[in-house]
Amino acid sequence: PLLESFGNAKTVRNDNSSRFGKFVEIFLEDGLICGAITSQYLLEKSRVVFQAKTERNYHIFYEMLAGLPSQQRQRYCLQGAETYYYLNQGGNCEIPGKDDAEDFRRLLNTMEVLNFSVDEQNSIFRILSSVLHLGNVYFEKYETDCQEVATVVSATEIRTVAELLQVSPEGLQKAITFKVTETQREKIFTPLTVESAVDARDAIAKTLYSLLFGWLTDRINKLVYPRQEALSIAILDIYGFEDLNFNSFEQLCINYANEYLQFFFNRIVFQEEQEEYIREQIEWKEIPFSDNQPCIDLISQKPYGILRILDDQSCFPQATDHTFLQKCHYHHGTNPLYTKPKMPLPEFTIKHYAGKVTYQVHKFLDKNYDQVRQDVLDLFISSRTKVVANLFFGHAQVMARQRSLIRRSSTRTRRYKAPTVAARFQQSLLELVEKMERCNPFFVRCIKPNNKKEPGLFEADVVRTQLRYSGILETIRIRKEGFPIRIPFLVFIDRCLGAAAWALPSQRGETTEIVGVLGAAFGPGSRPHPCSQLFLKEQLYQALESKRARAHHLAALTLQRYARTFFIKRRFRSLRRKIILLQSRARGYLARQRYRRMRHTLIKFRSLVHIYVNRRRYLKVRDQHGERCIPVLRRQELTRREVVDVTHLEIPAELMGLLEAAAGEAVPHGHRSQPLVPPPEGRAVASRCAAAAREVNAGCVVLVPPPALQPEPQLTLPLDINDYPMAKYVRGHFQLVGGMAQGPSAQCPARSVPRVRGRTRLSLWQILRFMGDPGLGGLQETLFGNYIVQKGLSVPGLRDELLAQAANQVWRNTNVNNEERGWLLLATCLSAFPPSAAFDKYLLKFVSDYAFAGYKPVCQRKLMHAMAHSQLGAAAARTFPPSLLEWTANRQQASMALDLHCFNGAGSGHWGVVPARVGCPSGACAHPWHLAVGRGLAEGWRGWSVAMKAGAQWAELAGHDYVLDLVSDLE
């Protein structure tokens, strides 16, 4: 992954093209890998500063920008890939199907495996970031002393690069805007033009990246270098033949390497083919094959090969790309493999073994020279970053050794001539071929099915061209004209003669006779030569294979015949055993079924007899004693609202008296734990009292048309509401582990509350009795609920407990009727008093997530009004429990309207209240001053009050009391 990220890039033809040659030697010891050495050739440095359309720079830049954390990106002043000139020239910074961030994480894991320290990783990212920032250094020209010179426009980028590489900003700016000439006495600084400054900037960027790539390769080799000499398998992964829209110096070197490797392939394959025929004493007429040695001589032969001319021109200060092109035209204009352009264009064409390629000579000399100036070396050697300083110091030592070697080999003093890129590449290629000649080579050709980079698309013309250019078709032609089938003699006897049912030879003398039989059998011209192995024509081989296949077919038929007989007999015996077993099981099953039917019929008959006898006994008892004397049995089946039996829970005496008065009958003290259902003898009295109550309350709560109200501002949930789950409150205040109770508990109703004593325990039982008592309804339900609310009003410390226990009982309640009664009680409690500030957000979160049916907006608005007014310091709790109007509105989730009249007769009509503000202590119905403001009196509420007339009775409250407390008080 490391070399792939730093050495691969997206090209026009391949999304993951290797832009350097790689020769890997894998050393084996006792069948196990004991080490490896990687050699790299001709890294495409120009890609660092230039990419063609639809191409990308090396993968590492995009992976670093996508995978670095934001803190490190800020440290290196990095932004998106599209903002860097060195990355956005291709126009596409992403590759479909490639996750750069994931590849960067894989790269970091690889660095850790290879023992790269954190400081070394940071230094690598610093160098890569500085290369990107260098590309954004722009220049502008200005005239001085009648000369156009370059000046830096983006000084910020210079400072950023200097900070990343820990060098002097002034020295860096001089290195890219001035050329230094050293004399014996002084240094002469010559200002550069804009074009030369851009070249100097790009040269530094390419040098940084190439030195970093070489350092990474050396680090890997040091880590996996074999400890001792061993056998090795070498793999050469090198760039293929390239013919792009714009072919430059890199493509010439790449195609020259492919020419040389093709020459090596021809020599190995074609010549060894003919030598083997001669060695085996086979009559052979040499078959000519295309030799690409002339093309290699055109490119590299001394003294006038193209690369030789390029090296000579690189030594002359006044030489240009044009002078190099003219010399090439002069020396090779008549060469059939070399073509000059018809128009005066800076290009030439070479006919390679794979086809014609036209090369543009722009910047050939600059790319071939590729030397680091001494002032640039000195600048980066002084870097305070250890990795940067070591990179350039090592490069300076290599240059010094090359100078000393040249001086030693020369008999007279001469000026040092730095090796060019072309010279180094030719030397590396020769060394590579020498290594391959010492090995037993195998060739693997990679064929691309299409040029569109699409899966499942096979273009025959593209594949055929690659087969022809790679020499595969030529190899096939030679094999076809010769003897393509080679079989060792002993293998041939075991494979073919034995299968053909021919007698094997007992002595060597009989070998010739067998060969003669073969020749006579398959015609003249097919006679193989009796040496160490047999060379056969394809026709003869196919005939032998056909006869062998026929013999194998007959043998297989015989084997199948016996095998099928054996399997059929075995299957028959097994099937007979299974049939017998199945019959016995079936008979047993039928007998058991018959027994079960008889037993079921007998039990059914006995049941009918018992029913008849018990019915007769019941009718006899009823006729003798009447219906009154039949004992009233406690119901065994609970009504729809019951989850568990709660009728045994205690009810305070004062509450029991109220319930008895509402029911119109007196329940004995001993039956206070029974359901609130009157016995048969009290049903007449209870029905008369209920009818009277309905008559009295008939005109109290009626349906009216909705009044016209001003739109109320929308209330929104607090932004941090998700930070207050009820489970968090429960863990801090409840004894149960794992959250709220899964349902109501009648056996131990107070088990989920810590340190429950006295009044708290009774209040909890009353909540359970209110939700689950099957006989509770009508006025009794309202009285029971108001009694619970009154407990909360009278004891402030009990309010959160009541709200929490009500929420606990509706949490995951599977009984819909029971759950609805719990939410009704919770909404009624919120109409009278709000939760404490420590509990309000938890309850609001619970209501927003789990409210039943239409109770969600009701409870939400009550809670948010209470929270808003509690922040303003307003009074919260009411004086009286909710009225009949509020109970009715809560049950139906409806709005309320009260008749409001002013004493001057103006503004009389309905005062509307939305359902979420019914009786809300902090809603619009809370104080008279809200009514005054609603009537246009905005100066204040002092001096104003609200009075209620019920018959001849007047009730009046102060300006800070709650309006609906008047109704509750009168009720």
C-alpha cells in the first residue's frame, strides 16, 4: 500500500497506473520468504507538477487530504484538493469506486507495521503539504534595467512552505526567483524570468517528491533485507508501451525500456525455440522473426542515438529543444524508423515494434538535466526538520561520490559532467537486463479488454492489437510451424500408449518400431524424433488424445455399469427395510389415533353429564331461596381497564366518604377494599342520585362554537431536550435497575420509589386505584382524581412524586384503557401544578416520546408554558383542583370557552382557551391581568379583578389569582 499510494496515479487508460518501474526480489529459505529487495526505476516526476485532462496526481495527495484529521489539516494549512494547482489540472479529483479516506487509514496502518515513528510520519506529511503549497506560488513580471524579471505574488504560500520545511523564507524565495553563479571570489545572483521561476519552483517540488520516494523505498528495503544469501524469485512490474495525446521525455524512456524488454523477449523465446530443435536433432528450417534491434540503436546507439544527442545537448549552456530536434533530423532524417513532421513542428516520430509514436520535444533538455542547484541543496540541508535535511544531505553525498569517481578515472583534470536522467536510466536498464539474464524468465502479458475502463466489455480489435504488439502472435506462429507439443518419452508411454491398448516395449530397440507404427498410423510428415522427448504436430497429438479419450470412455462405462449395479442392490435392500419400518410405524400411529378419539368422546360425554347435574342443582337452590340470598362472589375476571387486581388497596376514610356521597349509598367500613360498585339493594338509590347529578350539571358544560382568538405564538421544544431521557432521571431517583417499571404493581406498588413513607405510599396506591378500579366512573372518577391533585397542591414536595409515578404506570402499559386513565390523571395534575425545575425537562421528553393518542400536544403545551413562566419567576401552583369543565376538556382533548362580560357592556362574549392551556397555572387563563391586556389595557393589571356570579352568589378573586379557581371553588 505504501509504494502504491506514492507511485500510482490515474491516467487516461488506467485508474491505478504504476508510474515507476519496480523490480522485486523475493528471497526464499526452506520454502519460506526470508527477505526482499525492491528496486525502482524512472519515477514519473513530471506528474507531480503536471497532469493531462481526466488524469490525477499521485494517490497520496488525495488520500492525505481526505484522511487527515481536521486538526492536522489546520496544522499543515491544507484545504480541498480542488484548490491546489498541482492537483486540479486534470479537472477530476475523485475516482469512482475509490475511497481515498479508507486508503489513507490503510496507509497509516502500513507505516506502523514498517516502524515509521510519529515524527517521521509528520515529516512525510509536511513534505507532501509543502509540495502542494509550492504549486500555489504564483509570479508576475516587472521590468527593471530594461529586463523582465519575476517576483512572487503569493508571499503567504512562501511563508507556509518555509514553515513546513523549517527553512528560511527569504532563502526559499531567492531559490525560485534567482539563479546563483559561483565564481572564485563571489556569488552572482541573476534574476529569473517568470517562465524560469516557474521551472525553478517545479524543479524543487519534483526533487522533494522524488527524494522522499527514494527514501521510502530504502526504508522498506532496510526493514525486509535478507540476512543471508538465499535463492530468490524476482518479479518485474514495469510500465507498458504508451502512446498518449502528448508524449514527452518520460514516454520516450518508457517506450525505450519496452523496446529493450521486447528484444530480450524475442531473444529468449524465438532463439531458444530454434536452439531446442537443433539440440533435439530435429530437421528445422529457421523461421525469420521481426527484430527490433534497429529501433534500439536509433534511440541509444553511440554516438548519434537520440538519447546520446540529448545528453550532448544538455552539456551546452546555449542548447535548446529546437537545436536538439535539428540534430535529430540531421542524423536520422533518412532512417526508415524515424519520421520528420511535414510542418515545422517541434516533434518527431519513431516507429516502435508496437506502432508509431509522435514525441513533442518541449522541455526535453530540462527534464533530462534534472540537477539540483548547489544553493537549493545548501538551503534544504540547513532545514530544522531532520528528514528533510537528511534527504538533501544524502543526495549531496551521492553527487560528491560521482564527482570523485570521474576524477579518479580521468588521467587529466577535466570539468565535472553530471549524469543526466537518460544516462542513469540506460545504465539502470542494462543492469536490470543483466539480472534477468541470470534468471530463468517467465513472461506474463497483461491484456486490457477495452480502452474505456469498463467491466464486461471485450473489444476484439484492441485485444488483437495488444497480442500483435507484445509478440504473442509471432510466438504462436513459430510454434505452429514447428512442433508445438513436447512430451517426455516415459510420460508419453504412460499417457498415450497404455491408453491406446498398445503393448509397451520391453527393450530400447523396440522404441523405434513403436514410433514407426505411430508414423504409419497417422500418415507421413508426422514422424516424431525418438530423443529425450517427443515433438508432435498438433494433428497427431489431437488424434492420440482422441484415441485415449475413447479408451477412457469405455473404461468409465464399464466402471459405471458395475457401480450402478452395486448401488441399485444396496438401495433396494435399504428401501425394503424402510418400507417395513414405515408399515409398523403407520399401524402404531393409526391405533393411537383410534384410542385418542375414543378417550376424547368419553371425556366429552362425562362433561355433558356433569353440566346437566350442576344445572339442575343450581335451579333448585334459586327456586328455594331467591336471588338475594345467593352470595355475591368476588369477580374472577377483571374488567377491561384492569391490569391487576387493585381493589384491595386502602382508601382514606375522607375519600371514601366523598365517594359514598357521590354514589348515594353508605358502604360499610369493612368493605373499603372492595370495588366501588354498589350492591344490588343500593342500586336504585345510586341510580336516582346519579340522575339528580346529571340534572344539576346539565347546563354547566355545553358545546359552543369556537371563538375568534388571536393566533398564539408557536412553542418549540428546548434544543437540549434529547439530553434528558426519563431513564436518566430514573437511574438517579428510583431503586429499580434498568429503567422504569414495565407495568403497574399491585403487590408492592411503592417498590420503585426510594424511602417511601406514609403519605407518599398512600398517594401511590390511590394512583393505582384510580387507573385500575373497574367500578370507578362518572362523578366518583372526578372526585378521586381531584383528591389526588389536592394532595399535590397541599404538599409541594409530593408533586414530582405524583407526576413520576403517573408516568411510571403508563410506561409500556399494555392495557389501552388503563393507560388512557393514567394519561388523563397526568394531564389533570399538570393543569393544577407544574413539575420542579429539576424534573420538568425529563417529563417533557417522556411526554414527547410516549404520550397516548391526543394527550401529547395537551401535556407538551402545559409543560412548556409552566417552564417559560417559571423562568420569569411567576407563581406556579393553583389553589383548587381542576373544575368539571377542565376534566371534560382533558378527556376529549378539546378547547374551552368561558362567558366573559365587562360591567360597561363592551366586549362581552366568549373567552376562548386552547386545550393545552386549560387551567394551566401559567397559561393565558392564569391571571386577570392577562384578560386586561387582551382587552387593550396594557398599562398594568393593578386595580382589576374578575368576579363570577352563580345565581345570587358573587365570587371575586385578586389580580394574581387564577381565573378557573373561581369555578373550582364554587363547585
